[in-house]
Amino acid sequence: MAGHRRRPGIGSSLAFTLGSAVLWGLAHLRAGRRRTGALLMLSSLTLITAAAAALLTAESFLLTLAVRPGWLQAFGAVALLLGTVTVAVVIRSYRLLRPQGLSRAGRRLSAFAVGLLCVLVMLPSVYAARLAHVSQHVMTTLFAAGTTPVPADPWQGRERLNVLLVGADAATGRYGVRTDSVTVASVDTRTGDTVLLGLPRNLEHVPMPAGPARDRFPHGFAGEPPHTPGILNEIWQYAEDHPETVPGTPDGERGPTLLKRTVGGVLGLDLPYYAMVDMRGFAKMIDAMGGVRLTVPEPIVYGRRNEGVVQPGTRVLSGEEALWYGRSRTHTSDYVRMSRQKCLLNAVAKQADPVTVIGGFEEIADAALDTVSTDIPRALLPHLVDLAEKVKGTRIRSLQFVPPVIDPVAPDYALIRRKATAALSPAATAVPRPAPRQTPAPPARTPTAPAAPEAAPESESGPPPEPGSTAAATPSPAPTPTPTPTPQETVLLDETCP
């Protein structure tokens, strides 16, 4: 009788079978199959421990794997394999413990219960494999494979990675792409320090990069008078409509190529990559997330006839409401809209936690394919994930080139470049904000020099304007002598999102 244990009842058999779906080998141990049960249990505990450790301590590592199509494919195959093995263990477990002498109804009921358990076991594996497949499709469709491998130093000696971020507003009835939001994200590749440099959409006389574009517009971009005013947000579509301005560039790449070169020239930065988001598609992504929670300080009117209003208050906005929150400039200005757009992007980034994203993953992925375009190579994504981990520990700051410092109708491009250079200098990025001055005990009633206006240091110091600059304004000297300016030449305008 040594190898033949008495089988448990139907309830106990189903309980051990259910337990074996979570921890392999329980039913085998109960049935006296100690060696097999111990091996299965050890394998199960190893897998559970490894998965828990990866989720708790290696988030960046998992994200790095998630942007590698090959690893995604392998993950999907492993998920299906584990589900299949678990189903096999469940079926074998029940067969080992199934009571003898069951009635026909009892056999059918227990078979149905085990079959249902097998389906429930396979569902997570199938869903995980599905997510891996969708992710792989997004990676291979959205990001180019690239023709050259990424070197050991992915940043190629750059101290800062500069990426052009574009928000396009392809409204109904509007021809082509209008880049109504133009921002450069400059990230320190060593520390993750990030500065956002925002240019208004209506900058005029924008200096063009050397070559055919500058030959056509030697005094700055002028568009196609009298049909267009010749402002920054028209450059993308102009390049697409006039291939001769960017010779040798394929269709669909001329717009971003010329805009990167133009904005890079204005700011004095190298812009190797861009990412563009269409605002209407962005609304679909927000709906897929279940909305975005924002504080709207005052009513935001929108529509051609002012027929819509985003009501004030702190609440969850739908995709349509969020779209108008970031798009409307009725009764306000481009500059207020620029500020709201950054607040919207910041809120979405903070609220896009893993649970939220996984819940609407397929809808978010579909919206991303219709919404986002970029030239960031696929092979660079794992390195960007590592860089993003560094950015998390910093405070993102922003500088907008808007009135009264910059007049979009007659911009001082030399001043823009100097301010951008100062904002990214080590003195400006060493600390998030200048430390408060300690006021020592001065002699009684010693007068202090008045603080210089915000733009004065840039007007009096910094490198001279580059040849060919279109800056028209001559900086005025300070009316009275002022103390030597601090190394931080620029005041960074941090967004104050409610």
C-alpha cells in the first residue's frame, strides 16, 4: 500500500488543482509524487521570484527590453509557453487527484471546472503576448530601423541631447501641417538636467539655414506673399511643397529636416532628432487613458462662434476638452496657449502610470500610430529609456521667447541665441534655481543698485551677433552703472501649472 495513497474528495481535488495553477507541484506532492512535485515547485518559485524581483527592482531594465522588438517577440513566445505549461500542470494535477467512482454528473461538473480554470490560466498569457505583439508593431512602425548601428557612446560625445518637439494642429479645412507648438528639449546626457526652449509659432523673418533656403530668403523666411505671412509655423509645409529648398531629401522628410535646421540655427543648437504630435490624435490618446486630471483656473472659450467652454475647476477632462485646453486662444494669446500646452503635457506624463497605460494599451497604441511621427532611430530607444530615468530625478525648467522680451514681429535673434546659450550653460544648469542672497549687515543706509531688468544682462553681455543675423533692435545701455552680472545670464521661466 506504500505507493497508493487514498485520493481526496472532489472538493479537495479541485482545491489542490487550483493551487497547482498558482504554485506548480502542490497536487503532485499530495499524490505522493515527491520528486516531480519538488522539481515543479522549485521551478515555479524560481519564476515567481524572478518576476517579482524584475518588477520591483529593475523597472528601467524592463522598459529597455520593452523597446526592443526582438525581445518583445521573445517575451510573447515565453508568455504563451508558460501559459501552456501551466495548463498541462493543471490537467495532470486533476488527473492525479480525481476521485474514483464519481457519477456522470460529477465527472462533467469537475471537467467543466477544470476546463474553466485552464481558460482563466491562459487568458493572462494570451493578453501578455497580445501586448507584446502590439508593442512590437508600434516600435517597428513608428521608429525607423536606421542604417548604421548605434556606437558605444550613443550620444557621440554630446554633452546635451537636443530634440525638436512639435505640436501640429491639422484642423478641419486647414491645408497641410502647421507647427503651432515648437519646443526644443535639451537634456544633459550625464545628469538628466532638462531645459525646454519654446519658440512662438508667429515668429517672423526667421533666419534660414545656409543653402537653397537661405538663397531664396536671404532676409528671413517670408512665405508666399500675399497668401501667407511668412511665420515659423509655415516652414514645415513650405519645405514639403518646395523640394528645391531641401534638395536630396525624400518626400515627407523635407519639412522636419528644414525645421530642425532652422530652429537649430536660431538657438545655436544641433538638433539631430524630432518628434511631432498631432493635437487631434493626442485627444484620442487621452480618451484611451480615461481622461486627464487638470485644474482649469478660468473658463476657456473655444470654437469659431465661441460656442464651447471648458469649465473651470479641478476635474478629469475628456480628450476633446483637453484638446481645446491646449489649443484655444480665444480671448487670450499664443503665449497663454503655449503655457497651457506645457501644463497639459506635464499632466499627461505624470498620470500615464503603467496601470492606466495597460488598461487602454491597444487604443493608446493605435492613436500613437496615427498621432506621432519621429526620426529617432529604433536602436537608440534603450539608451533614451536610461536617459529618461535620469530626467525623473530632476526638475524640468523652461524658457519661452515671448513678449515683452522677444517681439515676434521684429525678433532680436541674436538675443534669442544668447539667452538659449546662457540657459544651457553650466552656471545656469548647475542648480534648479539661484540660491537666495544672504544679506550681510551693511553699513547703515547704504544704497544698493537697482536690479537690472530681465533682458538687460543679455543685451549687455554675451557673444556678438553672428554674421547675417536678422536682429533689428539695438540693445540700450543701462541708464546707471550696475554691479557685475551673475554668471547665470538668463532667468528661467518655470511653468506655474495650477
